[in-house]
Amino acid sequence: MKVNRNMTNLQIAQLLRAVAAALELTPGDNRFRQIAYERAADAIEHSSSEAKDLWDDNELASLPGVGESIASHLDELFRTGKVRHFDSILKEFPPALFELLDIPGVGPKNALKLCKALGITSAHSAISKLEKAAKKGQVALIEGFGEDSQAKILTGIIEQKGRSKRLLLNTAQTIADSIQNWMEKIPQVEKINALGSLRRQASTVGDIDLSVASDDARAVIEHFTKYPQKSRVLEAGTQTASLTLPNEYQVDLMVQPSQAYGSLLQHFTGSKHHNILLREYALKKGLSLSEHGIKRAGKVVQFESEQKFYNFLGLDWIPPELREGENEIQLALTHKIPKLVELADIRGDLQIHSNIDVEPSHDLGESTLRELAEKAKQLGYEYIGLTEHNPAVSGHTEGKIEELIKKKTEIVHSFHDSIHIFNGMEIDIQPGGKRALPDKCLSMLDYACVSVHSSFRQNKSDMTKRVLAALDHPKVKFFAHPTARLLNEREGIELDWDQIFDFCLKNGKWLEIDGWPNRLDLPDVLAHEAVKSGVKIVIDTDSHSADHLDYMRYGVSVARRAWCTRNDIVNTLPLTGMRKLLC
DNA sequence: GCCGTTTTCGGCCCGACTGTTTTCAGTCG
């Protein structure tokens, strides 16, 4: 592991987890110190701010789980690029050990045994050395290991190699639907739900989690392990089972009888961090929580609904999107959980690409204005906005560009229907901050949004100036897919978000949540920060065909995870309200 | 090592599954 001053949150989390693993292997060490390091790792990995920025503002210890001691170690890390205390703990163990922890099923104790028995020391190619040894049958000979655990290590290595990417939310939904259909073929399945990060609507999903209500868990699990598209069955017990799909994605299933289904939903929805906090809260009331129910004085109370489960604890029901272990439990206790925006609140979609050919700089849409309007009416919208990309700058004179915009404007204005069409445009922000459309053309439009489609790696300060310059025009209403990230493909750009929020707030600009499944941008944590600052959000789909308008549900999911209410979202306004904002 | 609606000291979430044991340790979510 390379330790340096510029570590990302994920890298720091991995460093802290390595320390936790080393502590676990240190004889006589306090088990809870180890847990403390793991919690600090979780807190940093899930923080909405870069740890280094928090350190700059002397706010590291504001992260729950990061106290005085770990904060001072991180201070040393950011000042000097290393942490002597961590070094002294880690140097007792072969670097290879920490690599082996990546293999599912291999924990600190077994990793150490493997390193010692097989003589694997360096981090470099540690996993492939283990793989070779296992294939030669050497692992089965080590004390405490056998043929089965050797085979398990080999499948674990396959899994580790194949699982570099997380599933996009919409893909996960499709897979879950297919398994759900399979499970519903047998009568013993009374209820079935997809839970975990999918139910919490995280932008990407690691595992697919399913729960079933049934009095015959055996039959349910047996049927599950016969799912036709499975690759391998990882485990199958009396209440839970796991299998993998051909692309190494894992599916976990858990079964409880109907009368205890509420606690199962709660348990399996997570997040892990939410559950830990909830159990700690319950413990103070003398209650112990599990997927079976709530244990009070040795007796388990069962719950058929999740609502009853939370109410029994004196809490309001908490929407799954908010169960990430922030302050949702305290708010549920004092009846302060906000009413989150819903799909039905949305009145229109302001980033749609039609097939009106303005000879654009990027992809043209596929659907006609008529097709888009019909689809939007089906969704119950009052308005949509067409935002084709600006005409390509190269190969067009300013006169030609003007002509193209004029032509498009005439098409939009001559279209009459019960749904209102706003005449917009998505404009590239050039590397220097200039908009890729002459201001003369802007005056023909009802509005525009701006976005970054090139030079993604500028430094934070230049990038921030670039974006603010482009936003600074009365017709420019919002900043589209603001981080420009592509999930599993491209990191987002670097911006000084406080400056962006501040500018938006002062100048009435909005930030977009783009519902396109591999964008989902703004990301939930940043959108949460934005609305806390008072910045308004517009949720769009970035549709390039009429079918894509259905992606609105994913944009709304991001907004819900960002704690947005209807008031935070401008396109919950009816047409009259939106007209005032745009014209 | 962290933290406070019983606590600044004394606690720290809970259970399932597997493999290798012969009653439990390790790992996971």
C-alpha cells in the first residue's frame, strides 16, 4: 500500500482497515480498538467531503468514529506523507497479508496463516502466488485448511478478479426482477422483495439482496439454488443462501415466516451502518434487534411490517433512501424525518434531446418532437424542454449557427399541443469558460443549460472559474450533470463546491440531477450538500429517445437519497410557476 | 480507540453459515 499525502478517501479507508486487521492479529490487543479503526474507515469512505479538505478546515474529528487519536494520525499523514504509529503496527506483518484480505472468505487470521505457510511476503502478486499454491494442492495441507477451504479460496480469487465493477442501479433492478419472477413460480413464496442497496436506491449496487416471506424456508432455498442463470451456489443454509451470476455478481436470499417479515425487511435493507446505530440505540432501551424481531427480557417480539418494527422502538418509519447512518435515527425520534420528493411530484423534464438536427457537437436525439410530447403526456407532465447540444463550433460560421438555432426555434414555436414545449439548449463549456454558442443565439431560446464535455482534468481552481464564467448569463438556468462523472468509467471533475453553491444561490442558478443511469449526477452526497446550502435542484433525464424519459425515477431516487423535499426541486412546479422562472 | 437522553468511565450490534473441529473459530453482511 502506497502511503502518501494525497490519498483519496477510499485509500485512507483501506489504510485504516489494514491497521485494524493488523491489530486483530496483535496478541492482547483490545478488540474494540480494531472495531474503532474499522468504523473510522467506514466514516471516511462514506464522507461527502475529501478527508484532506476536512483536515484543511481542522474538521477531521467531526466525522463520527474519528476521534482525537485517529485525527492526529491523519494530521501526520497529510503533513508528512506517513504515519509512524501505523508503520510500527503494519511492519510486524508481511505486506502480502493485506492483499489477501481482498479475497472473499479470507480474513486476517487465515491470511496470516497462508503467508507464513506458503512463504508469501511481498504485496506484489501475492494473490497469484496463493492461486498457484492452491492449484498445486498445497493449501489443503496447511493445518486448519482442507480440500474444501482450498476450493473456496480458488473460487474466491475468481470472484475477486471479476468483481471490479458495481452494477448500475437500472441493471440491478432488471436482474432482481428476473430472479423475483423465478422465485414467484413456487407457491411457498408468500412475499418477495429486493432489499439492500437496491431498495435504498444507491447509484450503484454491489450485491443483489432478496428477502422472502414463507413458512417453508427449505423449499424456498432449494428453488433459489436452481435459478437457471446462476453460475455457482456459494452457500445454502436453513434461512439464507447466496449464489453468483455469470459476471460474478452475488445474490443473497433470506427467508423468514410472514409474521416476522417486517424485521427481516428492516435487517436486510440495511445499511450496515444504519443497523449498527439502530441496535446501539435499542440497546440503551434494553432491547436487542435482529432479523427475527426485537428481544425484550429474553423474549422475541415479532413484526409483520417494518412500520411496526420502527414504531415499537419509538421511531417514525424511515425511508430506505435515508438509512445510511447519518442522523436519521435522531430525526425519526423527534418526528423530523422530511417528506421526500416523489416521482408523482414531477411536472416536467428540462433536459431532452430531440431529433431536430442542429448539427450538434455531440449525439443527436432519436425521437421526434411529437413522440417526445406523447411520452411526456403519458407521464402526466405539463411541460418539457428540448436541449439539443449546441451546433458544433468547428465547421460552422456564426451565421450558420444562428440559422440553425432559428430553424429549431421555428419548429418548436409551430408545435401546438396540450403540453408546453420550452425551447432550450445544452451548451458545452469550453476549456477557458466560454460558452460554445454565440450570445446572439441565446436570446432566441427560452433557456439553456451548460455542461462540461471536454478537458475533464483541469485543476480545481481553473475548473471552478471555467464553470462560473459559463453560468454567468441570464438565459443560462442550470449546470447540467455537474461532476461529468460516468459511473464505472470516469471520475468526476474537481470543483470548489462551496463556491459553486454560493454562486448558484446568489444568482438563482440550479444544479441538475441527471437521471441517466450511468451519470446520476449530481451524486447524492453532493446534492445533499447543495440543498442544505439552499441551492435548488432540477431533475432531468438527458433523454436521447422517448423511452429514456422513464429514467426520471432514478433521478428522483438520487434526490431522495439527498434528502430533497418537493420544495427543493424546481420541476415539481406547475407550468405557470416554471414559465415565471424561465421567461 | 470512540463516545455520552442512565455513563467523561465502562461499555462497545447480532446472527447465519462453513469447515474443521468434536464444541468452535473465522468470516460475512
